[in-house]
Amino acid sequence: MNEPAAATPISESAEHRPHKVLLTSSRESWTTALVFLLSLSALGLRFYPALLPIVVIMFRTYVRDRYAFLFQLTLLLGGYALTDPTVTIVGLSRVAFVLSLGLMLIVRKDSVTKRLTIAWGIYFAILLAFAFVSEEALRIQFPSLMGYASFIYIFVPLAVFANRRFSYDSFVRGAWPYAFILCVFYILDAYVLCGFVLIPRSHMWVGDTMFYDLYWAPLSGSFVRKYPPGLYFLVLLVLPLAREYRLRWWQWAVLAVALLSTQTFTFISGVTGVFLVMQNGFRKVAMFVLLGLAGGVALYFIDGTMEYTDPNELEKRTPLRIKSSVDQILDLTEAVDDEDIAEFGSGRLAQAIPKLELLYQLGLEWRGLGFLNRFETENPKFIIENEYYKDKEESIEVATNIEIVVLQIIVTIGYLGLIAHILFLAYSWWAVRKLRHAKYYLTVLLLFIWFGMAGFEGLIYFMGVQMAALACAVPLLQHRTELAAARDKKKEEEYRNAD
């Protein structure tokens, strides 16, 4: 097996070095990542022959570099704004769930993994119970239920590295080319191509984009907002960059501009905030937090100077959405009625208020309405008229699809389901807390909980749960490698004693 050229032995991993080391990857890793990501972009533009190089590259990396294969498989199954995994004959998230379920049955498990498996099984049974007591058909509920239960994806990395040694250093270096190239794609799409070409499946409010009919306006200055799913791979590098690795100044600049291109306050604040507080040493944390606060205040006023009126909603907006997001929080303190409250979070509470009212009217606040589908649910009991929407054509809707994830959970599986959800996530951390790199998982987990405050892949949707499961696999894989090393050392000592 050929590992990445930049990989180092476990004993020389970055966390044991006295100073941060430059985060680099081999030239082959960069080339492979670029070709693979361009192929995914082409597939996202509905250019289906791009499947051929994707399959060839993945077959090659499976043989030569399991780290690259794992990242490629994760990107393919999740989509991450490059592709739309729902347009395939069978949704790729369903493929991932079935694949993970099969791997769970055959992967060898140590004691920690066994406990996590049992916890997931109990959680999945609870989710099924909520689905069975709902009046909605199970066939309609199951796709959404799978999002909640997608933590089972943890068995994919465990299977990819079955009977192989795992290196945290190689994992981080393997993720770096994919994260950085995706940042470059975001910048090019947002500020140069001004459209949806390299990241074709980030959310679009108007139209569609195909390889034969691109939605773009190159060099027009009409910058577009690129929603953040394609940058979730950056989350895998937040803790390593805060504590163990360093970048060149221009690489930091690329990451910063890519973050700003999302115009998503929750994502920008989460990534930067966790990076600042995870620095080594109190003095460094304090220094970075003060610099971060100063930078945030500066960006707030800079953003305010570029305020404009949204022609569709006739409301004031700012291009970085920093000032407008902060102002919404300040305005909430002056709210006098439900309509004022509904405006909070760019109208996200407007999504929630009538659905929570229905929940209480039906007396289902403890077990929820079930895993409803905004497109397929037809039961009139679950259809509402949302008086808070300005677009009256969209006011008739299914009582689901709240972007604030905590409220969505309550509407779906009630307060009992929310308790079960929290207990499962808390136990997943508790189970690995004593393992090396456990803090890595905790960092990713907390970031996606924070992202869920604005509806961007909280831990009930496939991409968010997939990232959390991938991060949780890191301490498990490291633990398995250390157990194997201990067994080898014991056998070697026994062999020497026998001689």
C-alpha cells in the first residue's frame, strides 16, 4: 500500500512536535484532488460522462491511498454543493445508509465501538417508534428519519481502514487539498465567474445551471452568495490548524475570502470562533479572541457601509450579512408582538411559530408530528397557512422544514425525541472522551450544533451527521491502531523471551 508522500509515522504526529508545522501534501495528492473535484463539479452540472473519471480515480485511490478514498467517497455520497445526490436513481444518502448498515454487521469492533453501536441501535429504535406512532405513512417518513440516524456512517471509515494502521497526521494532510481547492472554487464562483459553475449545487434562488446552459455572469461584478455546504471540509481542519499546523499567509487569505463568500454569519462565526478559542495556551487564546473581536467590529462597520435594499423583500441587507445578522439580534430585544419575533433570524422564526402552534393544538408536543415531507405529505391535518410569510403563494405549506434545528426536532419528534437526540450525541462524546484525539470529534460536533442554529446541516441532516461521524471515527481509528501496536509489541516481547 502506498500512503501519501507527506504522511509521517504515528510517533511523529503533529501533536508531539514543540511548534506548529507547515501543513502540506504531496503533489500527487493535489493533482488527484483537483481532477476529482472538477469531475464532481461536471457531474453536478449534469455532465454524466464525468462519472467515468470519478470511478477510475476512486478505484486507484482505494488501492494506493485510503485517506484520499475516504474523502472522495464522503464527497460523492454527501454532494457538498458539488453534486445533487438526490437526482440519482437511488438517492446517494440512502446508498450511504444501507452501505453503513451492512458494514456495521461485518466490521470488527473493540469495546468502545461496541458501546457506540448499541447506543446508535437504541437511538434508531426510538426514532422508528416515533415514526410508527405518527399518522404519516412510514414510506414518506423514512428518508428524513435516515438523516437523523446517519451517524451509522461511522462504520465507513472504520471499514476503509480495516486491518490498516491509521495516522492522524496523514488524515489531516489528506483532507487539506480537498478543503483548500473547494475554497478556491468558492472564490472563483462568487467573485470571478459570478455564478454556479465550480460549485454548481449551492442553493440557488432562481433558475438552474447545466453544462449546456450555465448560470453565470463572468467578470460582471454581480457577486453571488455561495451557501456553505461545500466548505464543510474546512471544519475537519479547524482544530488541527488551531493547535498543530500552520499555513502561509496567502493560504490564510484564501480561506478568509472563501468564508466571506458564503455571506453566512453562523458559518463564519462558528469556524472563526472555535479556531480562536482552541488555541494552545490561555495567553494565545486571549490574544486571538481580542484580535477576532476587533476584526469582527471592523467588519461590522465595513459591512454597514455597503448596506442595500433587497429588491425582492424590500428589506435592508448587507453583503457580508454580519451587520444585518447582529442587528436582527438587537431588534429582537425590542419585539412587541409575534410579527416582530417572526422577523428574527432572517424570518426563521416565521417558519416555526405556526408549526409549533399546530403541535400544541394537536397535543403532540411530547412525541411530535412525525418525519413529514414538505413535498409528499398530503394529510390535511399537517397542512397549515403561515400568516407570517410575505409571499402569500408560499403561505400554504406542510408543518415541517424549520431552519432552526432544535425547533425542527421538537416539531418532528417532540420534547421526548429532543431528549433522546441530545442524550445520543452526548453519549457519543462520552464514549470516546478518554481516547486520543477525542477533542477533535468534540470540536466538529459543537460546530455542527452551532450551524444548526441557522439551518445549515445541523445534526439531523445527512451532510452534518456524516461529518460528525467521520470526525468520531478519528479517535476510534487511532485507538484501534494503538491497540494493534500494543499487541505487536507484546508478541515481539514474547518472541524474545522464548529465545
